[in-house]
Amino acid sequence: MTLAHRPLTVEQAGERAVLAEVLARIPNGDVLLGPGDDSAVLAAPDGRYVVSTDTMIDGPDFRLAWSAPEQLGRKAVASNLADVVAMGARPTGLVVALALPRDTTVDFVARLAEGFAQGLRELWPGCGIVGGDLATSSTLTIAVTAFGSLDGRDAVTRAGAQPGDTLAVAGELGRAAGGLRLLFQDAVDASGAADAAALAELLAQGAEVAELISAQLAPVPPLGAGVAAGEAGANSMMDLSDGLLLDAHRLARASKVSLEIDSDALASDIAALEPIFGADLALRLALGGGEDHSLLASFPAGAELPEPFRAIGRVTKRQDARVLVDGAAADPAGWDPFAA
């Protein structure tokens, strides 16, 4: 390939041209003032808003050999919107900061922006990207800050679970972790590095495998369930980004209660994983796998659970164990970015 036909890089294009490529693709959403000024202006009807931030870094959080740019943009949107709705809030806007290696192609950035746009259109129409920043770095980094409106309701926090509450989950459990396990097991080269050709072979194994890979690379969390839970009077709620057991321990600690989980209530999650991983590993993935971005919540006893929440256990007074599965104490298994 001659120099004249090589893809244009961000270093060659410059910040203004790269930014124009991004702004041409992303939706601004329903905001008072969108991109173009020093700050955006978002409405906060009752004077309160929620805010959350998350960072995705090439290496610990994703592999470029496995993720298309569109998938990266979509996943960044999904994970951040999940944190907003986990408070019972309605997403109103995102700001995105990209740190790009100088040899990143402009086409890659454009496709990343398309992923942002696709995620917003599919997951929360009306919410847009209202600003951000471009910088250079040796490591591709995507940092997103998300905002949401409580619309007159109180925030649903981790600290509100009450003894007697029904413990419930919206969304699937363990599928993203199953996909990640397959990627590290079968989509690598001889040295253990992520390999795009090996990924293609893995995806060709069938729909069940492809669905698990998609759950990891482009999750579809049940975002509407968060607002529905707030409207239905949920006492507590959180995003299951790090695994059911680990996040359940966090909720139990914040609420000063214990949580009892029935493994029979996870039958559908286990059944989806069992053909590939076997029953024992399927259960461990459902209990300890993260990144599905499902929602864990507690509702007053006898309350009707809003769709698609399903009961998986109950809240009790503080016991020796913070979380129990089928009556036995359960360790806080899950994703810790600082662990080996």
C-alpha cells in the first residue's frame, strides 16, 4: 500500500477535523444547549440530577482485536446509562472524552461515534452526547460521564433495602462473563494475545456462542426497568456490573442487612450457559459473572414487581453472613480490576 492510500490518522487530520467527524454522527438529545460552547446546559426539572462516570481502557477493559469500534461505542453508552437508571433516574445526556494514540485512523473514530449513536438510539432515544474532549495518549481510552433526571422522585440507592423486602433482578446473569471466558479461552493466539482470526472461528461455532460473545462485547441492559423500579417504589437498587454476589454484598453492606438468594430462581440463566460450560460452571458464572449490566433491586414485601424484574430471594435482618445462597454463606465473587 502506498503512502497516498494509507488511512488518514488523527495526527494527520488534526483535532478540528476529527471532532467534525464525531459531531456529524452523534445525537445531541433533548438538551437546552448542546455541543459547541464551553459547557452544555441540561434541564433538571426538580433541581436535582444524578451523575456517574466510567472509563474504558484498551487492555484491562477491552481488546481491539475482539471489539469493533461500533461495539466499543455501544458498550460505553450501555454501561454508563445503566449506572444512571440504577438510581431510578431518566438519562438526559452524556459527555465523552477520548484519548487517542496518534496513529488511530479517522475512520476508527467515526465508527466509534457511530457506535455511540447506535447505542443511544436503541437504548435511550432522546438522550444524547452533549460535549466532551479529545486528547492524545499511547493507550486508547474512552471516558464517559452520564447525567440523569429524577423527575421529582427520590433516588433509589443501595442503602434502602429493608428486612422483608423481595430481592429481584432485571436482565440476564452470567452471559457476558461466559462470553469473556470463551474469548480468553478460544479467541487468542499461541502467545495468549487477543486474535481477530481466532474470534472469527469462535463466532462460527454457532448462535449460542455468538450470543454470549455479543453479551460481552455489546450488552443490551434492561434500562427501562430502572425507571420502572423507581416508579414502583423500589427500596434499593444497583447496576450489576461486577457480578451478582459481589454487588449483592455491596448492597447488603450499604443497607446493613443480609440477602438470601435462591439458586432455583436462576434456572433460566444457568440453562442458557449449561450447554457450553456444564452445570457447575454455569452456576458460578450466573452468581459471579459481571458486565451484563442487569439491575438488582429490593421491593417492599407483597409489591408487584415491574417488568422485567423477577424475584430471586429476600432481604433479612443482618446475619453473620451478608449474602447467602440456598442458606449457605457466599463469598463476594466477582470482578475486581485491581485483583490478579
